[in-house]
Amino acid sequence: MDLVKEIKKYFLYLNELGFNYIPANKNFKKLLQNNTYLSENTLEKLKNTLVNCEKCPLHRVRKQPIWGEGNLEAKLMLISEFPDKDEDFYGKPFVGIMEELLEKILKSINLTRKDFFITHAVKCKTPGGRPPESEEISACKTYLLKQVKLIKPKLILALGFTPPKIFFNNTPTFSSVRGQPIKLKDFIILFTYHPSYILKNPAVKRLLWEDLQKFRKLYEEIFRIS
């Protein structure tokens, strides 16, 4: 049963009867106040749209777009850059060596990937693992922003150079936003380096560590964890 359609039909019926309010028992009122089902239903529709997306040339080189993985009610979100060939093959973010590295990174701040909903800024792999082009980022922008809107995280950890290009129209330099907790609408987002960048540039490992400590502090403040 499509709950959204049934509710709309119910409202139309009430309107035809001349009601200017909603007569409902306690259970129905509780359902209206709890939008979890509606959000999940809308997320499923968004996911189905993504599966068939051909908004940019990347659909020609992908095996599958990567929707994401994780707890939709955790209120923590982790946004990576774009899928690599292994993620494209297995259909989920952070697999193999990257999964092990991510687990170590999160463990350093007493969190695990199960605490997050994990997704990418750009949902499809790029040829040869090159950075996404502006057309590709623009094509995926709607998907990510809708995910954030529907999942409603309170705190986001964004990894790599691509996520800032989704959230800011003026495309700021990475150095100007990295490590700075930024309030956007109903959530706080912190940008830092992607684990793959650390492997190639060990010198910035200390900066990543500092950013992670800031994220942990934000986590404790927002969720009042001692």
C-alpha cells in the first residue's frame, strides 16, 4: 500500500464532506507526526531514480551508481568523494584497503562506520579514477542534497576535495573550509582529507588527526556525550 496516496485520498474525502480540520484518533495523529515512513518511502524513490540516472557521461563507464550504506537514523553522515573501481564493482562505499583505513580512522575517535550513513558526493566512478568534472558534480548535486534533507543528519564528516563543491556555489578552496565546523541549515559539516589522499601525502596525516579530534568534540557537544 502506498501510504502517501492513501493519506491524500483521505484528505480529499474529508474536504468533500466539508471538514476544515482533520478528525483522527490518537494512532492516526501519531502517524502524521512521525514522518519516518514517509521519508523512507521518498528515499526509496530517490534511490530508484539514481539507479537509472543518465544525467552525465559517467553512466557510460559505471557498473552501478553507489547510493550509500548505513543507519538512516544515526544522525551522523559521512560523505566521500566518488566511487573507485572496487566500490563500483561491489556496489557500496569503502571496500578493501579503504574500508580498513576508514575503520582505523573512525576507531581513533571511538566511532565505527555503523554510526554513519555513508555516501559519495558523486555517485558514479570516473574514468581512471580522475577527479569529477563540474558537469558531473552538478548532475549529482541534487541526489546528495536530497539525501541530506531526507536523512536529516545533525553532523556530517566530509572527506576529500569534491564535497565542498556540492555545498558551496562559490567553490571555495579546500584549505579555506578544511577543519572548520560550518553550520548549514540544520546540520554542521566538517571537511577534511580523504584517506586515499593520506596514503599519497603522509605529511597531512597530522592535519587529518586534528580535524578528527574537532569532529569528536562536536559529536560530544551535539549529542551530549561525556
